[in-house]
Amino acid sequence: MKVTDSGSYSQISQNDDTSPPSPPPEFGDGMAWVSGGKIFVRNPAEGAKKATLTPCKEIQIYINGLPMTSRIEVCQEDVIEVKPLSHTTQGHIKILISPDKMSAFLDIKKACISSYQLVDCPPTNNLLLVAEEKKDFVFNETYETLIDILKKNNVTYGINSIAIRSIIKNQPEGMLLVAKGLQPGVTLDDSIEPIYEKRKITDNQDLAETIDFKELYNIPSVTTGDVLVRKMPGKEGSPGITVTNTACKAKAPKVISLLSGLGVKITDNGLEAIATSNGLPHVKLANTKCIISIDPILNLPSDVNLETGNIRFNGHVSIKGSVENEMNVSASGNITIAKIVTGCQITAGGDVTIKGNIVNSDITGGGFIVICNTIKPLLYELLEAMEDLFILANLMLEKLETKKLIIFGCILMSLIEKRFPNFYNLIDRITHTFKEVDLKLLGTYGEILQKAVAKLTGINILQFHTASEYQSLLTSLTNFSYYIESLLTSHSVVNINIALNSVIKSSGNVIVSSGCFNTHIIAKGSVTVNGIVRGGIIQAQDNVFIKQIGSERGTKSIVMVAEGKRIKINQAFDGVTVQIGNCSRTIDRPMQNLLIAPDEDGFLQFFNF
């Protein structure tokens, strides 16, 4: 038998040491088998069947020089030639660049040579040839050739040498990152910073102290001249470099324009929004527009209670519900309350209108003026003391040789201890008065006053390093005193329905619709009660009109007006005391349509009208 593998022929004899093993003798039929990639055949016994071969497509078989295409009988004398087929799949190396040209990749697919060889089969009469595939991958690139490929594709920046050497060493396939550009710097867009904030704990609330739950919420409100919003202009990032070594511009910053709404003006440089009125600020950011406005009225649709906290607002306040026990409402403008007020303090810079009943409460209209009148004498006393201190301290400073080394505050403290023993007592009285009034109604002047008193308290005086620092504070307080004088002529109106066991104050007039009981009314203007007065005191700087005062049981009621003013009463019971200037008189019997005025001698007379 002659057998050829891959085009070579070899003679196998029975006596050859390399002869393949013979099939078992009990088989009489011809046999064919595969061993080591070669086909072997044994002839059949006489009269038995010959062996057959069935080809496979991966191996080309030649029988006696003729290609085998189908099943065929073979014998031991045939020359069988085995020619395995092979084919090569071409590989590739592609350069892929990201759309932003910031990354470059090598897409590697290695060439593959596929070859086949026969699978060993045991002796059988009908041999079905089976081939197995063998693959060999080829990658012949070097570091230099890969760099050259990148350069030919314009990739010259940010090449990762370590990554390329790793490719040469490990010969991986797939998409591999080999170059990264320099990203542009981060672009900062225009940003908006609200200067006001809604805070849960007020600035002066020390967390270590007992928390007043009525003061946990602070409704943001502003006064004229306050900066509402500040714009920080954006900045374009530094340019980057692509893998093709071209400049890459950073993203342009988003530009936001400040637009003024009601009660707001924008500065000429477009960077700040300034309040032109008091009220509740609103900021609406829509894409590239920031609209800032001020609502002069704070509208509260429900009650004022622990849930809302105390209300302190620069502007007008309108409350649709009630004000519950021990809550405070203060506003620099007008206050309107639709329902009852119980055990509260209501202070308005302007008018007050309360449509419901008032019980055990303090109501103040024209609070700014009331506060000014309260602190005015203390302020003038402080200014006088500060001016004297300033003069004496400067005289002492002039006598000192080393003036530059002397802290002005040291001189002040020395003078206070020796020449002004009551100075600290005055500061204590002012501090106590501040706690009794709502300085928020004074706006920025309230802050100036608090800071001034703080600087004049105890060792804080040492913070005045120079005379000019002390003089600056003195000037600020003097300007505030002038401001007070300019506003003391303004008047407010307090308009209420019913008051019980309350105190009503107004820098102007007070109007009572139904009545007041055991209530103290203090008005810089006139008082009009279109109902009943039972007990209490009514004090007015102007005329007073009362529909009915006193009671049949002789409830003690007092009406007081300034000299030269008049008191008119539709119905008065005995026991009512009336006073005009320093003259007073008690009504000793029920009277109607009563006009009370002094006669030429200054004695009070009762007239009918």
C-alpha cells in the first residue's frame, strides 16, 4: 500500500517497523482507518467486502492520482494522497477617532491562517473521514509601525506609549485606546446669588441657647436700597488640544440677564438687582433670564401660629385668618388682620386694621414713630455723652508724646471709669429698651443702632484704634437722630372692631367700630369710638368722640386729651373722668350729647351739642 500526506508518498510494508497496527483478525471485510493524519487500508478476505472511504470537504483526497469526490471502494494497493486544505482570513488595523477628536483608538483584527488535518479513526469497513481545524493568528506589527500608522491618520498628540507597547507585547484584538487629547478647561456659566435667604434659625440665635420655636422661620423681606441678587459672570475655560494636534475651544458660558420687575432696578453694569421698595422678593430663573421683583404685600391665607412662626416683614402684611396666642406680627408698612387677635403683639410701621376681636393684646400703629419716640431721649443722651467723650479723649491724646502707639479705645475706657461713671448704665438701659421694641421696623438703622451699642459695651470699646473710627460711629448715630426728627410728623391710623383688656397705640388716629373694654388707647392724633367704652383709659393729643362711655354700675373710665382739644360723648354714665390738659372733672350723673371744653377761666364745662 502506498500512502501520501500533503503530496509526499511513502511505502508501508508488512515488515516495516513503522507499519500501522493491523485490524483484528476476526474481521473478514476490508478495513480502512486513520492514524497520525494518514489513511490505512487492509484488503478483505476472499469473498468479503472491500473497505470504503467517504470524503470530507476540508481535506482533498486523491486515489491513484484522481480526486475523490464521493464514497469509493479502496484496496491495499491504491495510492492514497492526503492534501489538507487551508485558507487565510485577512486582518486589519484601523484608526478610529471620536467625534470630538479627543480620543483615538486602534481597531485591531489579527490575520488568521486556518488549516485542517484528519482525525484519527479506528478500523472500519466504511470509513467516514473527519477533519479538525487548526488556527494560527499572525500579528507582525512593531511599535514603530503602529506609531507610523497613527501619524498617517494625523494622530500626533497625546499618544500613549505604554498602551502601544502593551499591544505589541500582548497582541490583543478589539478597540483599544491609544491617544487622548487635552480636554478644554471647565467653563463657568453665569450664576445668580440671592443675597437674602430664608433661614430656619435667625442669625443671632445661638444653637446652645434655648430655641424659641416662634422664631424658627424668617420670611425674607427687604428694604429700599437692599441688594437682592448678585450675578457672577461666567468664564470660558482654557482651550484644549485634540489628538490631531489642533486647538479645541471650550464651551461658551451660559449668559444670564438680570431683568427688573416691580420694585427693582438693575445696576448699570448689569450685575446687581437693587430694591426700590420694601416687600417680599421674588426671583424667577427662566433659561437665560432672571426676573427679580418685589411684592409689597405679604399675603398669609391662614392663621399665624407656631407653624408660621412670628411674622416680621419689611412691607405690608395681610392676614386672612387669626393671630393665635403669644404670636407677634410686625411690619414696616400696614397690617390687616381679618379675624381675631388673642394675647399677641401687633406692630406696624403704618396703619393697622383688625376686623375681628382683640383680646389681651398690644396693638401699635405707626410703630416706626412709636419706636423713635421711645429711643429718642436715650439716643440724645448717648450722643451727648459720646460727644463729650470725644472732645476729652482728643485733648488727652494731644498731650501724649507717643500718639501713634496709643489705642484710642484705651483713652475712652479711662475717661469712662473716671469721668463718666453712668455711661455703662446708659448702655444697659438702651440695650433693655431695644429688647422691648421691634428694631426690624427701623431697617438698616436698626442694625446700625445694635452694632453701635455693641461697640460701646464693655471692653469692646478697645476696638476703636483711632479717633476717626470713633468719630465715624458718632456721625452715623447723629445722622439717625436727624432722620428721626424728619419723620416724627407722620401719622398712622389704627382701625379696630372690639378690644378687650388690650393696649392700642397709634402715631395718628384710632378708630373703634364697636367698642373697647378695659382697654388703654394712646393716640398722637384723635380717637373715635363709634360704640361702647367700658373701663380703661383713652389718651389723645387731638379730639375724642365716643358714642357711649361708662356703665350704670359706675365702671371707671378715663378720657384724656391735650390742652385746647375737645371731647364729645353721645351718652355718658356717672363715674367717667374727663381731662383736657391739666384740668379734669368727673361726670356725676348720666348725660347725653355732651361736649366738654374749658371755659375762659380754664374750668371744664359740659355743653350740649
